[in-house]
Amino acid sequence: MPGRDSDNSIQRRRLRGELRNARERAGLTQQVVAEGMEWSPSKLIRIEAGTVGISVNDLRALLALYQVTDKQAVESLVQMAREARQRSWLHDYRSVATPKYISYLGYEASASTIRNFQPDVIPGLLQTEDYADEILRYLRGPKTQDRIDTLVRLRVERQERILARENPPELRCILDESTIRRRVGGADTMRLQLEHLKSISQRSNITIRIIPFTHGFYRSIRVPYVVLEFPDPADNNVLFLEYPENDEIIREDSTIGHGEDPTAPPTYLEIFGELERITSDDESRSLIEEAIQAVLPSVSPLVTKARTKPPEAG
């Protein structure tokens, strides 16, 4: 089983931060650097934004301009640049998934803690193939069978890379009760999905909590979201919001200094903590078990009576 992925999007993110900090320590503006490197200003802006990579030769020249001479520091940044330019395992799925979703999966692959709230469907990391196939038929975009099959493969590979690796992340999921009550597909599909939830929740790194209908309304009930935390303190948290017609990725470093932003990762961490406090492991296990029993095949009373009727003496 593979270890934690170091996706190229994470490496680009780290590299852009290091380069921006090095430029600021050198006391240089972007305009001065662009002129010194004989680049257009937009090229440096894109590099510092992490939207494009940088070649090793350009990086060495840039570090020389910034007077970064420590060999270990230079080689560390060079290695980071090489990894940032490597082809991601997500490349083959770019034709069926949105750029924002691909970007999110790159972040997710490097996370050490994943907090996921879902009000209406089972989270993708916990879906069975049959359940995923049913759900993906209702996503925006073309509904061809080839596209659906490819998206299911993406979901399966994503699960294997994250949940089956040697050092899996801590996965904490909070689901509204509707996610386990609403039948997706046939009874067999839903029963197998619920049994999978019951089984996988026994892993030490996975927590699944259910918010019961009886609790009533609560904060952010209509918006699915994920908050990602990373093992490297230099990597700020990432918030992923799933809206009906669009997705949004918000990095914590992009919201620092903007006051109390209701869409900032810390806000959603606070909401997630509130939801964990109103749920419990025992009640959640009971709700999942009740949902499993609700989709089990029922036996007609007449059939039961016929089966249990004692044989006639003869």
C-alpha cells in the first residue's frame, strides 16, 4: 500500500510561498524581479500564485537574484520544483471532472485530517461502487455511461490511495440522518452501502457521526463541506464547499486578515465541532443499524405463518 501522496498541487503551493517569502526578504518588488529575470510581470505573478510551475534553471537563477545561497535550502526548493512539475495521477481524469474538483483531490491526497459534513448523500470516500454509480448519474454535465464509469473509477482509486495507504489520514464524517434513510438505487444497493458504513466505521482512523432528525435545524445544514488539515505546519487548512452549480476552494492563508469571514476554514471547523458535540458514536451506530433493518427484505405474515405451521399428522 502506498504512503501519503505528495501531489504536485501541494508542492506548487509550498514552492510559491517559499519564493514569495524569499523575494520579500530580499526587499524586491515583482516588477524589479521580472525585469531582472527578463520575464513579463505576469509570469512571476503566475509562479507566485502557484498556477504554473517553474523550471529548475529558472528557479536557480531566481534564487541567485534573491541571494539565497545556502546549498541545502536551494536543493530543497529544487526538489520541490521537480515534484511540482511531475504528472499527477489525476491527469487522466481531467476530461470528466471539473478543474476545481481535480485541484481539491490534489489537496485531499496530502491531508492528514479530513473533516467532511454531508447533509444529503454518503461522502465519496465512503461510497460503494454501486451507490456511487447511482449518485453520479445525477451530477451536472454529460450523463454518458463512459463518463459515469470513469468517475466511478476515479472514486475507487481515490479511496484506495487515501484509505488503503500505510499511513491513512484521520477521517471524521458527520452525516445528516437523511443520508442513511434516503434510498439510493435498489434495496440491495442501499443495504450494502449501509453495511459498508457500519464496517468501515470500526477502523481506528475513521469516525462517522449521524445527526438525528429529532435534533431539528442546525448551522450550515444545506451546504456540504470538507476541511483539510496537513502534516506540515507550513500548509494552511483548505476548505472545500460543494454548491449545486459550482464548487469553491478556500485556503486559510487567503482569508487571514479579513476579519470574521463566514466562509473561512476556521469558521467551518467551529461549526464541525458544534455538530460533533451534538452527536455520539453509540447513537450513530444505532441509527445506521436501524437504517439497515429498514431496507432488509420483509417477510409476509402469511408466508411466515405457512412456514411455521406444524405438519399435519398423517
